[in-house]
Amino acid sequence: MNRQVFFNTIRLSLFRGHLSPDQVRGIESKLDAFDASGITDHRWWAYMLATSYHETDRKMQPVEEYGRGKGKRYGRKIMYSGRPYELPDEIYYGRGDVQLTWYENYKRMGELLGIPLLEQPELALDPKISARIMIEGMTRGHSGRGDFTGVSLENYFNSTKDDPVNARKIINRLDRASLIAGYHRDFLQAIRMST
């Protein structure tokens, strides 16, 4: 990939003519992670970049959820199952490129990646770790399934399917699905122009 061509293209199509150094670093950390993971389907790259673009409010860096879960069940010491917990003394609101939430998701992702996410949820804000979480959660990865919702990029982008609208089910049902599909289109066009 010619990254200069890629960045020049998305600067105009997605970033209103300006990319900050932080945005560039954030995107580069994801591109490096895609390369390291052996992902070759550029539709997957584009969809993960589109997801980060949406979930980070275009920052392209791992972020904490606005409001830190205030008013949401996962913003309290309650598991997804409904059981309360006392330890670790943490709240599992959205963090990272994909806004990882819930006690169970931090626990499972930490176990899959071999990092203490449950005890140190702020690790999800590290760009390299956040990219690994995104890749593991959005693909069949180590677990053999999409770890966020049970579906993965393999379900929506394969030899017979190209469905960026329904791919939103990997993260959050169909919330803003058409909007994110548009971001996917722009990222994919930039990737194709640069390879």
C-alpha cells in the first residue's frame, strides 16, 4: 500500500481536507495491525477503519466513551448477566476503537489476548491493544467467532457476499448502519487507489 496516496485520498473524502498527526498515528497503528494479523481482504480493513472512524468520533485513536457509561447498565457494577460484582473495582464503560463495554467482554477479550483487561480496563486505550481488540472482536480470530456479538467480518465480506450495511451487526445491531457503510465505501476506495 502506498500510504501517502491513501492518506491524501481520505484527507479529502473523510477528513474535510485535514488530518492531525494523532489521526495519522491512529490510522497507521491499525494498518500495521492489519498487516501483522495477515488480513488481506481490503473490505475488512475498510470496515474496521469505518467502525473506528464512527466509534471514536473521527479521532482514529482509542477513546473513552462520552459520559463513561452514565445512565447505562454497564456504567454500574453490574454484569451483562445482571449479577452485581465488587471486584475488580472498575466500571466497564466503552473504551478503545470499538467502545468495548461490559464486564464479561473485558474478561473474555483479556483472556483471548493474554492481557489483564479486566483488572486494567484502561489498557483498551493503548493503540496497539485497541487494534488487537478490534481485530479479535470483529473477526473469527482466536475464538473462532465474532467476540462482540457472535458474527464477524467473515459473515458479511466473503466470496459470495459484500454487505457493509448488515456488517454493523458485528458491533451494534443496525445502529447507523448506512452511515458507516458510506464511510466503508470511502475507506475502501482509498485503499484500492493506493494498492
